[in-house]
Amino acid sequence: MKKDKVDEVCEKIQHFLERSPIDDVKKNLKTILVNNLSNLDLITREEFDIQKSVLNKTREKLIELEARIEELIKKQDSSAD
């Protein structure tokens, strides 16, 4: 008798879930998320990594140029004396 009750409850739950709008909600939510995310100005990980690499190279070049300028300024100062 207990098994019959458990089966009955399971059947009612399944029936409820079948009638539930949860699938529609999932579909709508997914559509809303995709639309909103596509409106954002996002980039891929690959694009980010490329830009990061470019930035690092630019930073290294800037450091080199700053050191070179300092060296030239020192040479100019020492030759002016």
C-alpha cells in the first residue's frame, strides 16, 4: 500500500511538472540572456590575450625608450660641462 501512495505522489509530481511553464521560462530566459549579452561590447578570450600581448610589448618598448632618453640626457649634461 505504501508503494501505491509513493507511485501516486510521483505521478502527480510528474504530471505537475509536465504542465509547468518551466520549459517556457527556460527558453525565454535563455533568449533574454543571449540578446542582452550580444548587446554588450564583449571580446573573446583570444582577442583579450592578443591585446594583452600587444600591451606588454608596448610597455617593454616604453621602458626601453625611457632608459634611452635618460641615457641621452646624461650624455648631453656631461658634454655640456
